[in-house]
Amino acid sequence: MNKPPFRIERLDHVVLRAYDMSIMQAFYCDVLGCTVERRQDDIGLVQLRAGDSLIDLISLDSKLGRQGGAGPGTEGHNMDHLCLSVAGYDEAAIVDHLKAHGVHVGEVGSRYGAKGAGPSIYLFDPQGNMVELKGPPTE
């Protein structure tokens, strides 16, 4: 097999389709610390800076959102999960912060990621999308 003429460097962005843009933007900015990078309200897109990557939110009732079909629900999601590598990983402090914001926190454990195995916390955004906060490698 031939190698591709390129090399993948990192996750560039993930796109989430949203029922309620304001609640999703508040979660990703106020709870997880993203910042608004760019807005394209005419097509229903808000791009949030997440470290070196972006999280794009698309309103389901926008031009772009209507092109994607039905929105996420209990029987179908936009994706399995997104993983955000975090600096300053302090499991107890992170869990306390999330719970203080009413966030549904899932399983905590060691998982393998791009830089090796290390601690991580699963949590869920307001629409039920699973997010993983990944600490530095321990192995």
C-alpha cells in the first residue's frame, strides 16, 4: 500500500448540531472554558476555540442544520464523543467544578489517548453528547 501524501497532525475541529445554541455555547464557554472564535449567524454557525482546535456549533433550525437531517436524541447522537486534552488536570477539582455547574459526570478512569494512557473524565453536554476531558499520560 502507498502512504498518503500527507501526515495528520491533530484534531482540527468537531461539529455539533444544536437544538439550543445559547445553552450549548454557555456550556462549552462558561463550563469548559472555550471562547467564541467566529460567528456566521446567516448560516447558523458559531465556532468555539478549544485550545489548538475548534468546536463548531450548528443550529438545527439554520440553513446548515436543516441539511443534516434529524437532530440528536436518545436513540441517535451526532457522534460518540469528543475528547479534549486538558492541562492542569486535577480530578477532584474538575469533578467539583462540573458538579457545581450541574453537569452530568460519567465514568472516571485511565484511558488511552493521542499521547498515551492517562486519567480522564467523561461528562455530558446539555444535549447528551459525551465529552472526555483527558489528562497527561501516566504510562
